[in-house]
Amino acid sequence: MNGNIVVGQSGGPTAVINSSLAGVVSKARELGVSKIYGMHHGIEGFLKDDLIDMSKYIKDDSDIEILKRTPSAFLGSCRYKLPKIEGNEEVYDKIFEILEKHDIECLFYIGGNDSMDTIKMLSDYAKLKNKPQRFMGVPKTIDNDLPITDHCPGYASAVKYIATSLKEVIRDNESFGAEKPTVTIVEIMGRNAGWLTAGAALAKGDDCHGCDLIYLPEKPFDMDDFMARVKKLSVEKHSVVIAVSEGIKVADGRYVCEIDAANVRIDAFGHKQMGGTASYLAQKVADATGLKTRAIELSTLQRAGTHLASLTDINEAFSVGYLACQAANDGKTGEMITIDVKSRNPYEVGYSIHDIHDIANVERPVPAEWISEDGTGIEEGYIQYARPLILGQLEPLYVNGLPKHLVLTDEDDAN
Ligand code: F6P
């Protein structure tokens, strides 16, 4: 590669998104790329020519090691969708002007299905205008809903956090032998795909009873059936723990979290901002039964918990970044790195590249055969799929008793 590179992070962060950044930077350093730029807040920042010189932060392997252990998007993220090319050529011309100004030969974007649209649009525009720059997608999303790839970096670490938290919550919930049980409802992210909530099923084992009910957005949520099940369980047990996806919907298509919400916010990708499903259901149960209830929203914690990240996930996140840079160096463009699982037991993966047009904007749901018939549990097929992904851990580097992170310190970058 003769020119420079730029890498951006987009969409919701994950516990390992910086490991992918570390992968891109490591390969670029190996290739002797002279300038490695980061986009400050994704393509939105890039459009303002807001770039970070990575050499200020990554000087040696020890910086790479801290970056791999740093949660959230080191470069800053954004939720910004490029407009359609027709009628908006000035936006694209601006991007290519900035690419040319900094002699950037390859652009890497670490993100989910909406973010892969950026790679699709930029590679399409380059083809249309005969531009030489290359564009590669690096998969990332806790939602695990990108098609083609077996799973997405970020997912396994969020699942490890979710299943660990559920084991802890279930133990706590069981600790009082009260006459009346406590009903705890735990809300898990994932918007329209139930992959993350399915991860709650991993809590069950020799030392944990697991969740009593698990609800994914892939099946319509029946409020009457839910209330009847909770009442029955509360007679049979002194502890009831239920996992719900933030995106569960009733039969008429409304999200449970919007049934009572006066205002539902919409983000820049056009998605409704979720949250409040567990609170809504816990209140309903309390009103109908008089039982003690708790609502727990795992919210940001489940995607920011790098201290509990899966080593398998960290390594795969690094590899997809590293291989994207290698593929761009080999002349590839308009593609994304995918993870192919060759064997689940023993676990063995390989990597491929795939046309971005089959990936951008496509949401892959949890397969129907992995959701129980009555829509309240998870089948063994999922457990076999997910179990190897959460294996291993990487010890944080502790300073003053807390994990150390890499941060943007330069005054120009930090604001
Ligand atoms: O797309 C990843 C994700 O974490 C979803 O699971 C969740 O619905 C959404 O982002 C939350 O978005 P925000 O960070 O804007 O609250």
C-alpha cells in the first residue's frame, strides 16, 4: 500500500470494538503505512475533516494491549447514515476531497448493518466515478444480526456479561425465603433481534436454575399469557426471574416499551430508542398481583463491560480488523470480513470476505428452531452455538484497583 489509511467506528459501541481498531492499526503498522488516521466520531466527523493521528496514541505493543482492554469506541462513534447518491453528490464529493487531501488509499469502517451501508455507498460511488480508493467493512455489533457471518464481534462479550449478571441476579433473588416471591424482570438490548436475550439461557447450569421465562422479539408478546404464567410461577416458587428483550412487541406491532410512553425518540438511523420494557412489565405484575417486583435494565453496562469480555471475542475482533487491512492491501474493496465456524467442539474458526451489498441494512433474526414453541424459552441448538463464543478472559491492566483504559488526550482530539 502506497497511501495512508483511515479507520472509523460507528453505531453502538461494544466491549471489543477497540480490539478491531487495534487489529487494523497493527496490520497497517506491519505494512509500513505512513499515516494511520482515525475518524473522530465516524463518518460524521470525517465529513468535518476531524481526524486523529493514531501515531500519537499507538507507539508500541503495550498501547495495542491497553486499546484491546478499553471499552466504548476509542475514536468516538456516530449514528449517521449517508444519503442516497442521487441528488446528494456534494456529500460524496466532500468525502473524496478529504480522502485525496490526506492521501488516503483505504477506508475501514467498524460497525453493524447500518454502518455497513456507509461502505456500500462509498464503494459504489468510487466505482461510479472511477475513483481508486478502497473501502472495507469490519463487522461489529452486540446485536449479532449481521447476515453471512456466523456471529459478530462484540456479541459474545455482551452475552458473557448478560449470563454472568443473570446468574448473580438469580442467586440474589433466591436469597429470601419469603412467603411471597420476588419477581425480577431483566431487560436486555438487541432491538429487533433476540440474540442478546437468548444469551440469558446460558445462565442455567449445575450451579444456577436459570431464568424462568425468556422473551425474544422474534415472537409476538402475549400480555395475558405472560400474566398467567407469572401468577402460576409465583405460586410454585419463591423466586421468579424473567429475561425480556427491549424489542418485544405485542400482536398489533407496538413495542411493549411504547405502550405507555408519551414520546418515543427516533435515532439518526431511523430506529426507535428503546428502554422501559422491564419497568412497564414489573409495574403491571405488581398492580395485578401485589407481589414484590424489580425491573433491571442492563442498558449500557452489557456492551461496556470490557472487564468481563470473552477472550475468544477479543481475538476474533482483532482478527477481523487485521484481515480487513490485509484484504484492502491485496486490492479488495466493497466487502466485509466474515467469521466462519468450522467446528464448534472443538471450536475452530476461519475468515472470509463477502460482498457488502448482501450485508448492509439486512437484519438476521434468531432462527425459529432455537426459540421454544410457546415463545418463552431457548432451545439446545442455541446453547451449542453460543457456548464456545464466550470462552476465555483477558485480565484488565489494573491501576489503583481499577482497569486502565486508553483515552484521547490531545486537546484537539478530546473535544
Ligand atoms: O445497535 C446496538 C445497540 O446497542 C442496540 O442493541 C440498542 O437498541 C441500541 O444500540 C441502543 O442505542 P443507543 O446507544 O443510541 O441508546
